Amino acid sequence: MADGVLTQLAIQHIRNIAQAEIRPAASLNLITGANAAGKTSILEAIYYLSRAKSFRTHHLKRILQTGQSKLAIYGRVYEHNQEWPLGLEKTESSQIIRIRQQNINSLAELSRSLPVQLIQPGSQRLLEDGPAARRKYLDWGVFHVEPEFHQCWRRYYRALKQRNAALRTGQQDIAVALEPELLAWGQKMHDFRQLYIQQLQTQLDPFIRQLFTDTDIEIRYRPGWLATLELAGALQEKRSRDLETGTTSSGPHRANLEFMISGTPAESYLSRGQLKMFVICLILAQMQHFQHSQQKACILLIDDLAAELDQQNQRLLLDWVRQMGCQTFITTIQAEPLILEALVQADGKRFHVEHGIVKEVVQ
């Protein structure tokens, strides 16, 4: 069993699930049930246990079961030939996170403890939405393979917040005084990101070659300032404009990733179905890089496998998942033969959800 696998999951008061407990397989886990039965709520709970937030809403009231004031999620993680507990309890006014029976306040530590990635209908928004979505994707990857990145990220954004506050109040001398710290941490962020993108390209190419024969994918990183300038020069050049607008216009907080096919942005070049698979490649490449560099599993959540994926692409995705050996949770309305075949090959487990009740299906 790989390190980082979730061996037990207990859920309390999440949407229509009053209480549920499962012992998932280390490989493939299939969750079936009708629409609104509670399938996605199980994925939501795992995601919440990793990131202390939902991928479906920012409002706690929409997650809490009707009439309840607190949700709770508990798990056990296999690592170094033993299991250790983690848990999260959340109300409107408080949050308690425990890892290895110790209370913690760091969401970064929680995320490192249980790395999770998600494929869902609408995942193609990674490319269709603005640069912020792609920065988030990029920084998740760097955070999980570079121990110093989180501190660097925090220090940069703290200096950025302070400089923006000075700009808004017209305090140019303070804004200038903050620039050395902004430069130091901004340059480190930039260097970490550039190195990571080179590594990601290596992991991405094998996936892409199975999708697009004889097609080269180029990842372009736009650092957030003109390539002809250093960051120091960009800050100086834009200082007057920044004072007028009250915000810092140059820096890694304005960075962008572009994925180019034959010189054309992927989101313009590909059909909707191809774009969906392309984004799946991006997610799996990131996971594979993490697993190779950290020697630890990354959990994959796939919500509604059949959505926008035909049988051929479903089979390809299932093959990739099997080859990567990652612990995977898949929701679908019906257990199609293709998925059942993959489940048997992986020696996985099947769970069925009905009206918020979760039961393991004995194969």
C-alpha cells in the first residue's frame, strides 16, 4: 500500500448524509447512486478534509445537513507502515483541525497531510477562465513539491498587501520602502514556478502523445511583468500608474500560464471534448510529478465519470489511473461494464448511496 492512502473515512452532517463510514480500497473506489443521492457529497467530504473548503460552494450553510450546526469529517491515513488519524470539525464560528491527535492552525499542514486532486464536469474552466485559475493550478503543484514555496508565497503576498495599502493612501515613500521585500520574495516565487513548469512539461508530454499524435504542446509562463525588464525595473516603471490605480500592476500575482498547440491557445484550438481531456492530462501530469518526487500518493476524485467523456476517453482515463496507481474515488449513476471491469482489475471497492445512506456493495 502506498503512503498517503486514505484507509478510513467518517462523515457527519454533510448535505443529506447524516452519518456514514467507509473503508475504501487503496486503489479504485466506485460510488454509485441516483442523482441527489449523496454520491458527490462523499467526494466533497474528502476534498474538505484536505483543503478545509468545498469545491461546490463557499457557504457552509449549503453544506451542512438541514437542522445541524456542525459538520465533521474524520479519516485515517496510511504512512510508513502505520495509520494515523486526522479530522476536521466546522461550525459557522469555529474550525478545529486535528492531525495525529494534535490541534493545528495551519491549512498548509492539512493540505500536505492529504493531497487531493479533483476532476469534475466543468474542469475545463481551468483554461476557459482567467489567469487566476491557472495560477492556482500552478501554485498547488509547486507547494506540494517545494517545501520553501509556501513561506515564500505568504511573505510575498503580505508585502504586496502592504504596498497596495500604501498606494491607495498615496504614501509613495512607504510603497518604495516595501519594494525590496516584494522583490526578494517575488523573484523566489518566479524561480520556483519556472523550475516546476520545466518538470511538469516532462510529465505532461507522455499523456499528450496518447491524445494528439504528432502535436507539440508548449507551456508558456508569463511572469506578470514584461520579459524585457527585471521585476525591479517593472515596479519602478509602473510606480506612477500604481499610485493612480492604488494597486501593484507588476509581479508574480499577475502571472499566467498559456498552453499552446501549433502556436494557438489550447482553449481556442481544441473541441470541448478534447479540451476536457486536455485538462485531465494537466491534472494527472501534476499528480504524477508529485508522486514521483515525494514518493507519496495523491488522492484523485472523479465526479460523474460519464459527463462529457465518451467510452473511448473513459477507458483511456481509467487506464491512466490504473498505471499511476493512485487511490481514486469515482462517482457515476450506474455501474457500467467498462467501470466494473476496471474495478475488478484494480481489486477495488464499490459503494452505493441512496437517500444519504452509504453501503458497501459486495462484489
